[in-house]
Amino acid sequence: MSINQQKQEFQDEVIRLNNVWKIFGAQQEKAMSAVKKHGLSKAEVLEEFDCVVGVANASFSVKRGEIFCIMGLSGSGKSTLVRHVNRLLTPTSGEVVVSGLDILSLNDRELLKVRNEKIAMVFQNFGLLPHRSVRDNVAMPLEIRGLSQNARWKAAEEALALVELSEWKDKFAHELSGGMQQRVGLARALAADADVLLMDEPFSALDPLIRRQLQDEFMRLAHKMRKTTLFITHDLEEAVRIGDRIAIMKDGVIVQTGTPEEIIMNPSDEYVMEFVAGISRINLIRAHSLAKSRKEYEAKHGVLPEDVLTVSGDETLKQIIVKATGTEGPILVQDEDIGTSGVITKNDILNGVIMGTED
């Protein structure tokens, strides 16, 4: 998918958080007031009010069909933040909007309806009920809505077919492997047909091979069904692999938000730089990010040859390397989405592999 196509696809805003704070402790309101008046640090809030800042002034929005990853180490605030979307936690201050609804203004009955119909959550520990069959576990959200057995079983069986577990519908959770149980959890979220999926480190407990397979399956289903997803992970490689955009958190603060390519090419600080140092850039960096302007190239090297190799602006570094094998000359980049062209040299390619950016 080209960058322009991606921008066109992700148009409608589904989730928006504005200036969300979460402070834990008996004096959280006083602490919040002091933070706003005096700009207290996390350490100062703990010392003066015996309160812990879990999330600090977090803002982001997520478009329809987008997979938005929130990434950070343990204690960074990522799981705390995502629990504000379905109001499992109520922010000390800020705004949370989902599908046009002000989540903080809903009464208990309205909130339960939103949780059941608009937001589905997939947990790391699967959350399956041992006394229910696989099909009944998947159908549970629909049972809560009051659907007939035939209707909820039909939806459950369709969801199980999507995750290739149809033959296991009458089994119980303990008869399934960990990876299969996670797929049941995903099927349950899909059967609920919610606008939003909240996924809190859903694959982190799985073996690497199964984890990669489920990542592939999830990406396929999420894009096929245009599910708007908040995906929590502590693994940057996972975030880079599946996320359309990534927010990186540290100590309750979102320190950088962007596409995987933007974050790897232009880390905002040393903290982010440390994370991206070990990430392979070859499948992430695209031609438009490496290209210099044609005018700049020709001023330095002369007129571009007529038989120059041409690539599109959206092609990855790996694709460029494969095409450039056997040629020593420059490469013309044609970015049809924005109607411009640029030039890549072999040095640009090497810099992309080694550093992710030019010197």
C-alpha cells in the first residue's frame, strides 16, 4: 500500500485522547492541581503527595482501520493508558472519545453497552472460561447482548472459521494449545463485531514461531475487516512489524509518535534511539526517504543518464537492493503519489542499511 493510499484509507477518526493524566493515590486531585499550576515532576508528585503518575498528558488519535501500537517497557504506562479507552480506568484529567462518544460522560448502563458493542479487548492470558466450549466462549459477548443461541452460534462459527479453528468448536480450552487459545480470544473479539479492538500484549507469552504466525493472522484479519486497533507491546520489533503507527512511552509520557519508518529514521531522543538501534531497516525504509532532489544530484554529479534504473518512492530498501544488483549508477525515484522525483546513489543505500539515514 502506498503512503497516499494509506492516508486515504485512514480518514475517519475513531479514537481520540486529549491531554489524559492518570495519577494514583488518595490525594490525586490535589496532585493534579499542583502539576497544572507548578509543573511538578513525577518524582515531586510522589514526594509531596505520595501519589504515582501513571500517565502524563497523553494525546493521540486513531483512524478507522488503523493498527496503532503503544510500545514501552514495563512500567512505562502503556497498559494504564489503553484502559482509559473503555474506562476500566477513569483519568484524573483529560478527554476520551470513541466513535464520537465522550466516554467519560457515560453512565454505568451506557458504558456497559459501549464495552459490549463497540469495544472488544483481547488479553495476554486469553480469558477463556474453562467450563464453556470454544464456540460458547466465542459467543459469550453475543449472549450478554441477548442474542438467540442460533444467532450467536452462527456468528461464533463464522469467527472461528476466520481463525481456522472450526474443527475445535466443541472442545474446551484446556484441550487447545496456547496459540490456539489466543486465536479463540481473537475470534471472540471478531464475533462481537466491535468498532475497536484493544489488545494488551496478546502474543507475548507465546513461542516465537507461533507468535509470528498469529501476528500475520491478526494483520490479515484486522485489515480485511477494517478493525481499528490499539495494540500494546513491550517489543519494538513487534510494533514495527504490525503497526501502521507507533507511540513510544516512557515514565507515563508519550515521547514519540509516528510511522515505523519515521521513528527508525528520525528517533526523537536517545531513549528512542536505543530502541531502534537493533531494528533491521531493510524492509522498513522506503525510497522516498533516501532520495535527494534531482536538482541537488545533478548540480553535484551532472545530468542523470537516460537509461538510469527507476524505482517507485514506495519501494523498500530491500527491493531497491535487489533491483540495483549489477548496476553502479544512480537510481531515479519516481514518487507518483506526490508527483516528484529524486535520486538515490549507492552510498545512500549503504547509509540506509547501516544508519537508516544519511550522514
